[in-house]
Amino acid sequence: MLLKKTQYALYALLNLARNYKKGPVLISIIAEEEKLPKKFLEAILADLKTQGLVNSKKGKGGGYYLIVPPEKIDIASIIRSFDGALGLLPCATINYYESCSQCKDENKCALRSVLRELRDQTDHFLKNISLLDLIEKEKSLEMIESRRS
């Protein structure tokens, strides 16, 4: 399960992606539109700024904006930057690997093997989903929903 911080980062990035090249967006606007706590959002945007994904402008007309195109920001990298590993066990991760005390032999551990396969599939899937893809998905879901009404 994603941490709240990761979820909020994704919602904030989606908001900024929808406004890409339209100018900075105030934190209060992002918080209101995405139903996010403003104080927590400030810390998340600061983290995203440190990661080089967003920047901010102070003063009149200020706010936050993406400095990386939405199609270049994949979901896997955002999850990893806030949640850490995609693997469900430390022995099934790459970047955060830790040996498992329960395994007699990791190379013969069926659970580790299955969870590594899941991690690999999850990584491949999420690396191929960008913020732009999510925006396009939102639009298609809105169209489907409007047809039902």
C-alpha cells in the first residue's frame, strides 16, 4: 500500500501536469482541488523541488510548476522516491536489498522468487506509465462516465 505522502505527491504532480506550461499553481489551489492537507503538501512539494521535478516562483503570479515534461515522469520513480522499494520483502528488492533471516538458501526460496517476479512486473508496468498517461486515462474515464449519465 502506498504511503499517504506518496499518494499526495502523485495527486499534486497530476495537478501540476494538468497545468503544465500554463504557469505556476498556488499550493492552496492544489490543496483545494486535490483535497490535500496544505501543510503536508508544502513538505511534499519541497521534496519534489529537491528531486528536480518542480520549481516555484514567489510573489504575484507565483506558485509551483513542473520543470520536467509530464511524459518524462514515470510513476515507478515517484513511488520509489517516497515509498522506497517496490518489492514486498527486503530480499525481493534491488535498491533496498536485505537478506532474509528465514531463508536457508535465497536462491531456492519460492516466496522470494515469486515476489521478485512481481516486483519486476510491477516495475516494468509502472515505468511505462507517465503523468501524461494518467491524464489521458482520466479523460477517457470521464468520457465513459459522461456516456453513462
